[in-house]
Amino acid sequence: MRMRFKPYARPELLACPFHVHEPLDHAGHWHELYARPNQPWHVEMGCGKGGFLAALAPQHPDINYLGIDITDKVLILAKRKVEAAYAAAGLPADNVLIASLDIERLTGALAAGDTVDRIYINFCNPWSKNAGSNKHRLTYPRQLLQYRQFMPPGAEIYFKTDDDDLFRDSLGYFPASGFTVTWQTFDLHADEPAWNIRTEHEGMFSEQGIPIKALIARKGPDSAVTWQDPKALKKAARAAAENA
């Protein structure tokens, strides 16, 4: 169901102290926007309604967070959830920011100096391969190579999805893009890690009996990237599917 236009969203976001109004103006200087700029920086790609960010960021004032989504009508809901979470915790929202950004064009908003220590990708659009739109997946190599530019060696991506095809394909995407999958599961809730925070979508899919798939991938050396060869990508995806 398509979310309706919210005329109040933009004015309310512009009045929000942790909303970045012109994100493209801060390329190379994102860390300077936080009260404690030298802290690790974690980014949620596609923060949606903000439940995950609101639960995570107040628990870790020693880490700076950024939640990205493409549209104000969704980001306004994240703003309200984050605001309420910090108010409930009695803390200033000084280690969290939200911004409207097109993740597929992330390189226009980030630049050298914007060091991302961890990325979260939670229940992104699976974009069907049959429709030829899989290149828009947030775990597709074209995207992963964008993230690599801002991630130091050893930085990690935490990825969760309900979609079997997306997950199995991603098990090939990550190695082809120079990431090592250090942990994976086809049923996250069967032996749920203590660090897991259940998102809105996660609760919904779980209630429907759909197993949640998840992985952690660590950035490896540039020499490990093989995606320039499309055949290598197909081979990696096929091998991952056979071993899954």
C-alpha cells in the first residue's frame, strides 16, 4: 500500500534538530555534525519508520548513528519514534541524525573522511530478478562497492531479510564485492542473538511464520573484489546457493 503525501512532514523535519536538511552539503564532513565527532559511525540504510534506530541509538551514546530513507513521508515517522525514545530515556538526541537520501546515489552525499564503521540493512525491497530490477537491491554489488569506499578494513554490514531469493543471492553478492560473510542464519529467531533488535517488519513476518534470514559481512581487501567480471558474480551466487 502506497503511503499518502504528508504536507506537514517537511516543515516538521526542518524544525527537528537531528534532521539533516541538506545532506549533499555535508559530504566529507558528516562526523562534524555530531556532539562527539570522534565516535564510531553506524549507518542504517533505509531506516523506514525508525523503530530499529529508535531502539538502538539511545542504548549506545558512545556511537554516532545516521538513519537514511528516501522520502519525507516515511522519515517523519522515524523522527517521531527517535524523538520519543530519547525523551523516554531522558537523554539528548545528540548521537543520532536522520536524512532524506537516495541510497543508490550515496557517493554524492559522502566523501573522503566520512568513515562508516558499520552498516545496517534491514528488510530492504527484494527487487525481483525476474523483472530485471535486481540491480536496485541494496546488497547488489554495485551498491556494496559504493559502501566500500567509506568503510575501513574490517568494517561490517549487518543484513536481515524475509526474502529467500534475495538472501541466497546476497550470499554471492558479498564475496564478489570483497566482503567475507562471517556469520549467517536462515532462521534468526531459532537461536536469536542477544544483539538482535526486532524491527516492525521483522515482527510482522515472524507472526506470519516466515523465517528471518540474516548475515554479517566484513570488508576485505580490494584485491578480493571480483565483481568486474559478471561471470564471477554468477559463479559466486551459484556456489553460495548450493552450499546454503
